[in-house]
Amino acid sequence: MKNQLKENQLTYVDDKGNEILCDILFTFENNEFNKNYVLFYPTGSLEEEEIQVYAASYEPLEGEIGELNEITTDEEWKMIEEVLTAFENDNEEESEE
């Protein structure tokens, strides 16, 4: 998966070769899998009721093109879902205060 990773956005290339400009929701490092992860969604999606969030692992490179890697194991997907759920819960609590 060849992609450009910028400060708050990335260009994701889907399976059909379409380039999709995306906003980065957040990044995190996981010691269990010894990888960095990025969660992102297509730019302009915040106006929609349900946002499609994508996830990938990545190699961090300063100021250069980075490469996103597909998530291939069920264990990684489960961990990512748990992190995303915790992120959503934290944001709901903050917005209620």
C-alpha cells in the first residue's frame, strides 16, 4: 500500500487504485505487536452520521513518504477495535462535561 503520510492527513490508495484524501483521527504505538498504528477517515466525513474509520500499521518517517501496511491478523483488529472504543468513550465523556 503506497501512501503519503502528512501531519494531519494522508492519501490512502484503495484496492481499486483510487486515491482518497483522509484526515488522521489518531496514531498510537502498541508494544505487544511492536508496531505503530494510524486510524483515519475520508476528509469531509464528519458531516455524515456514521464515519467509516480505516486502520493501518505504518513506519514513521519524518517529513517523507511513509508506507501504510494492512492489518492482517484478527488479534490486531481486536486490539484496534478496543483502542477505538476507548477513544470514543473518552470523547463522549469530555463532550458531556
